Amino acid sequence: MEISNEIKTQVLVQALPYIQKYYNKVVVIKYGGNAMINEDLKNAVMSDLVLLSLVGIKVVLVHGGGPEITEMLKRVGKESKFVNGLRYTDEETAEIVQMVLAGKINKNLVSLLHQHQGKAMGLCGIDGAMFQVEKHKGDADLGFVGDVTAVDTAPIQVALQNGYIPVISTVGADDQGNIYNINADTAAAQIAASLHAENLILMTDIKGLLRDKDDENTLIPFVQVSEVPSLIRQGIISGGMIPKIECCVESVRRGVKKAVILDGRIAHSILIEIFSDEGIGTMFY
């Protein structure tokens, strides 16, 4: 079906206030899940990012790559080990994580953005000592899994000031040169807070926060960060959603205007979120 010129004009006019609102502002997008595996969705995401960049929005892309790390470990005959849902990372696995994330995946995404006529620059947390990292402290020892304690935004700012989309893989190193695997959600939240971003977007494989996790029609569109502890107590926020939502809460408390968990399985979900009042997914504010 051919779209009329009138409809095309209406779409552009309706997008104008949002373009003005976000012009010269930073939007941090954590990219992962099905949108990273499905080729059609991947191309939709790349075209969205290029469009945002061309209308003057400063886009920062932070990516994970769990499935590809698992695949590479299989190839070298190494079994993936998880503790409480988090990947245990010994020294050899940390080297493979660095190779896959900062090498293969990062450069493929940069290349794909260039194919969509965008300008992109690949970075990781080691570049310019961007991430200050310490070993993850928790109930269980996860090996070379790190937490970002501070972000030096200078390398990101240099890329943005020169019109590039920074594409950041979440690998870091400590002062002794030990390589650490870093959770991409938490890294994205730290980056967004350090850049005083307008918006943090976490792309997932679910519709957002659901009141009933088995019913996608129970989406909760808006959540105040003060409501989160109560939602955890009620069991509405549980399991793997807890760390994701804690990232959103942390970023908002540190000055990010809003954080959104959205469904990366929907093509152009980023544009729907940014260029409409209704948005998509669950917004934390």
C-alpha cells in the first residue's frame, strides 16, 4: 500500500516537537536480545540510530553479546558456567569475552551502521581508561566479572563532538591489567548517568514490566522509582527483571530524565519510544 504525501507530511510534523526536545541531547541505548540476533530487527535498529543521529540527537550504543560468547566458548571446547543467572568468568573466558565483544561484535555493529550511511566509532571500557573497574562483590564469586565504579566520558564525548555514534562494548580492565566482563545493563546505566543523558533505553525480549508476567496485556507503562521497592515486595518485579530495573532506578536517581525498558522484538521500537507521547514499554521516572 502506497502511503500518501499527506500522511508522510503529518508524520514529519508530529515528530517535530520530539526532534526539538531531543536536539543535542544524549540518548543511551543498551542493545541486546532478539533485536541483536534477528537480521531484520538488527537492520531496523541501525537505521533508527542513524536517523536519530542525523536529526541532531547524540546517540550512544552500549551492547552485550551473551549468545555469541557462549557460541565461541563452545567452539574452543569450553562449557559456559552460570551462577545465579550470571556468567562465571575465569581468566580464559575473560580473554574470549574481550575477543568476541570488543572485537567481532563491536566491529560488526560499526560496519553495519556505516552500511546504513551512519558514522560510528567502536570503543570498549578499556579505551582511554573509560571504565574504572573493580571485581564484582556479591554472594557468589563470579571470577573476572567486574563492576564499573566510575566512567571517564572523555572518549565518548570526543566521538559525539565529531558526529560519530559511539558503539561501546562492556569490557574493562583494572589497574593491574586484569580483564573483566561487565554486565551491559549496569554499564549502560553508569554511562547514561555520567553523561547526564536525557534518556536510557534498555532493549529486551519482553514488552516491559508486566503486572502478571504471563499476560502481556498487563503492561505497566509508567513507574515512579519510589514505587519499585513495593513492586519487588509484591513479586511484580522478580527474577532477572530486578537487576534491569535497579539499573533504571540508579540512572534516574543520578540525573537521567527517564529510563525505559522496551520490547526490542518490535521493529523501530526506538523511534516509537522517542517520537510519540505514548511511547512503548515501561518508563521509570
